[in-house]
Amino acid sequence: MNIRLIVIDVQEDFTRGALRNEEAIAALPTIREVVDYAYEHFDKPILYTQDIHTKSYLDTLEGINLPVPHCIVNTKGCQICHEVLTDKAEFCTKNTFGYTHWDEKDFDCAYEIWICGFCTDICVSANFQLLKATYPEIPIVIIEDACAGVTPELHEAALKVMKSCQARVVKWEDLKKTLN
């Protein structure tokens, strides 16, 4: 299938670590289903973004605004959650909200892009916007129940904004119905 799956920042610190989030933990089984589907049906590797910071994180603008050290390089919190990791993976590391090298990845206008991950209102939405700007003619699907925001309210707000920017926002069960 001509679809690429991007799993955004599904890391230990966003689930059970420094920025623990119950909605993110609850989304892990759905993300696993999406990953399993992509593993079985997609030709290309699954792209995993990985938020990575150094020990001087608190000295950065992000650290000043969010003074919770997280995803520090070489820590457990930086690791992709084992529940969603596959051996058919390609990693896109970043030290900011959005991965800025999407233009170097193997995308083709025949592809559709699927996105899931954390946090809907920060890194998911930032990466959606970067992808949309880089590949304006590729349809992008946000799998809403395979995402989690900082809060449920921010999750919903981010989904609305991405939808207004031409994302197709859909639940996994509904998306699966369109695949057969």
C-alpha cells in the first residue's frame, strides 16, 4: 500500500515517565494495532519521531517554558515505548516539537500519510503542519484515538485545527472499515 505511518513521540516520558499521561497510556493499544497493520500491509518502514534533549534542557527556551526535564538522551524516558516498537522502524530524532527534515524522507505524491502519537496539541500538530507544508498534495490522516494531548480538551482543540488545515481526522475503527 502506498501509505506511510508516522508514530510521533510515543516515548516512556510521555506515558509513564516525567510527563505521565493517562490518555497516552490508554492510547497505546490502539497505536499498537495501527503499527501492526502498517507492519503487515505497508512496504516502507514505519517512521518514529523521537524527542531527545540534553542534560542542559532546562537552559533552553522549551525548558524555561516547560521546566520538566524529559526525554533526556540515553535515559529510559527517551526510549520508544516497547508496546509500539517494531523491527520495521526508521527513527527521526529531534530536539524540538517538529521534525524539520521531512523533505529528506521517502515520500511520493501517491502516498497517504497516517499520523498517530503524542502530544496531539504539541508535537503531533507541529509535525502535521510541517508535513502539510512540505507535501501539500499528499493526504494526511490523523488517527484521533491513537493520539493523546496534554489534556483531553487540548487534544480535541488540536484535532479541530488540523481538520481545518485539511487533515482527515478519523478513529481507527472507522479507518479500518475503509481499508477492505
